[in-house]
Amino acid sequence: MTIWEKIDKVLKIKGLSPLPDCGLLLVGSNPLPVYTLIKSLQPRMVLLLGTEEVKYYLYKLVEISRSEGIQDVEHAICEPVDSLDISVKIKGLLQYAPQKKAWFSYTAGTKSMSVNGFEAWKSIVGNNEHWATYLSPYGQKIHLNKVEHSFPLVPGSDYEVPEIGFKEIVKLHLNTFTNNDECCKNDHENDKLITLSRKIHGFLCGNPTNNVKDYLQLLPRSYIDKLKLTLPSSEDKNGKSEDFEVSGIINFLIKTNFKTGSPSVRHSFKDWGMNLNVDGAEHLGILDDVVKKYFCEDFESNNKSVQVNERIKAMKWLVGKWLEVWVADSLKSSKLFSEVHDSCELQPPGAKKNSNRFEVDVCAMRGVTPFIFSCTVDSKENGINKGKLFEVGQRSRQLGGEHARSALVCLSDSSSEISDIINEGWKGYNTVKVFGKDDICDQETFIDKVNDWIDLLEQ
């Protein structure tokens, strides 16, 4: 049974007229709820009303609707707060609808568009107010006016729920590349990197006595905790110096530190391999051996030497990006999601080619909902990495707004405290789920925690 058939069945029981085969939808700055309703209710004709400010998304929805096989797509642009113009445009669009009948979605658009659009629509369709629909972001449910019944868009319902793919999310919200597959590295599909991420995770999370600092000490001196600088004192005219201590993590992942022959490149990885219990650890030598073993293929057959950029990429992965692979692999193993992607490089609308790109650590799709995961091994005061919290909030807004779900995965021992602080003082961030070290102590525990979170979201 499709969701359309389920709605039709409920309306018949209540003695109400069925939804027409045409949808009239308001378009705002978030195209996802509009596309979700089109995908769910599958109208033969789509009518779209937006404003000049959101015409990028309006045209995207026209294009994607036609690619879905809906050939009859009409659209109009109105003034966002001009009640007369909104009314005229709504009535004009309804002229295209068979018998001037269409269901109406007021999920998106401005408040003025919703109020005035509804009145104009109602004056045409008459006593069929139950055709007015709204997609709630809380639990992703379709609501019909004056019908005491909602229709959740979650897997496991007693009707078919449409699935939206990650490529569709990218097409809706962002600039796309020639080949959408190129925007995600998907290292979690690489068996070698999956195995290595599990080894690093086991070292850090499987032994309560180990921490990130213990792990970083096994690597070349690419990250340090404190740096002491000796500088002339501004108050001392006799030329005496004074020590200044710079706190925080100082990044040394720069090209000059990874040229051939540098200390970082000559650093032995044998202890690293032995502590992680990786295969062939006793034969590991310098960084280039690790690059060849895990990150690049066919070096020996091509007689190719390791380049500086390849060393830096490998070090970034060993320091922190391994967590993205572990998280993505766990989410895929959970069977809770239809798609999982990691290390996705994307570009916002209006940006020039190869500029303003940003990265999403992990994105998973469940039904019509994108789940955005930001991963960090860093730890700040109170266990909060504020930069990562800002990042995951921003990414979820870019890929679905309030209809997306976001989470921070970190190695903090105080994830509950982070959640409390977010809920109390971080306006707009109280929807960010935090998974700490205890939550990701092993894959089974992490999957259970994610499942509990989903159950809460889909109540």
C-alpha cells in the first residue's frame, strides 16, 4: 500500500473527498519538505509558488519534478508580503489544475504566503479544507487540515514510505559536479581502511587507560599539546626574554614538515603498528611504508615514490579522519539507513567552480531524512569542541534545515554534560545529538545508541 492509498483509505472512512491528482506547493528557502511531499504523494501535476529570493530552489524543484516523470509542472513568482499578489498568483496557478482542484501545501514559504495563499486556494476549492497539507519536521509526518490522523514518513510504517537518496539532497540544495559520485570519498567501503579504523578505535576506546594523547605520541610530531615560545619582553629594556606558553593543539601538518628526509617522514611506525596490533607491524618502517600499505595502490609496480601531499593526507587520516570511517562503517552495518557516505566535498549555490567547498564528515539517509554526523577526536573545555558544533549545525541547515538530523561524535568522557550545556545555553543547537566515548565504546553499543535516538525522533 502506498502512502497515497493509505490517505485515500482514511479519508473514505471519514466520509471526506479524496485528494486530487494535482499539488499546489509553496516554496521557501528549504526545498526538502516540498520535494518530500511531491515524492510521497506523486501528483500528476505540480504547481509551485515562490519568491524572487528563492527562485534558485524553485527552478531546481521544477527541474527535478520533471526528471521524476511529472511533465505538467507550472510555477509562478510572487511578492513575499503582498497579499493581493499572492492571491492573484495562487488563483492563476489553479487555472492549470484539472477542474481547478489541487491539494495545497503550506509547509514552506513566508507566513504571508501561507495565510493569504490558503485563503485564495480555499475560495477556489470550496469545502475541501482537508486537502491542505503540512509536513511536520518533528517525526516527519504529513498532516491534513481537520483530519485527526497524521501519516509518518518513517521506515516500518504499514504503507510504503518513499526513499530520498543523497544525490537528490545534493541536487536540491547545492551545486552539483559532473559526476556526483566524485563528491564523496567513501573510505568506509575500503576494506583496508575499515580494518585500520577499527584498530585505532580499539586502541582508544577498547582500553580505558588509553587516550588521544597516548595515540598521538605514537605518530610523528604533527600535533603537540603545548608550545613554549621565548620572546623579548615588551617591558624589559635590557633585552631579557620571557617565556610565553601557547595552549591548545598546534598543527604541524604542513608541506615543509613532510618533505623527503624530514624527521616526520623518517619517524618509525613500528611502535604505532605494534600498539594497534596491525598485521605486519614488525615490518613497518617509516611513514611512506604506511602510505603504501593503506592509502595508495601499486606503488611498487609503477615504481612511484610517495609525494608530500600523500603523506599529509595519510597523517590527517591517522590523526582524526579514521573516526569518520569507523562511524560510517558502523552506520552501514546497522541496516538502519538506506545510504551512508563519508568525506563528502560539496559546494553551496552561487559559488564559483572549485571555490567555497565544504566537507560533510558522514551523511546517512533514512527514508526521506538526511542524518548529518560531524566527527572529532579533539577535546576542548567541558569536552565541547565548539567549532565542530557550529559545523554540524551549519551542515544540517545546508542539507535539509529542520528536516535534517544532526549529531556530533567525539571522544569526550562527558557527552551528557555537553548535551546539557547545549540544551541550556546554545539556542538552535538543542537538536544536536552528542555521542561520546562511552557511546562508541564498541560498534554494537553505538548502533544501539543510534537506534534509541531514531526511535525518539520517530515517535
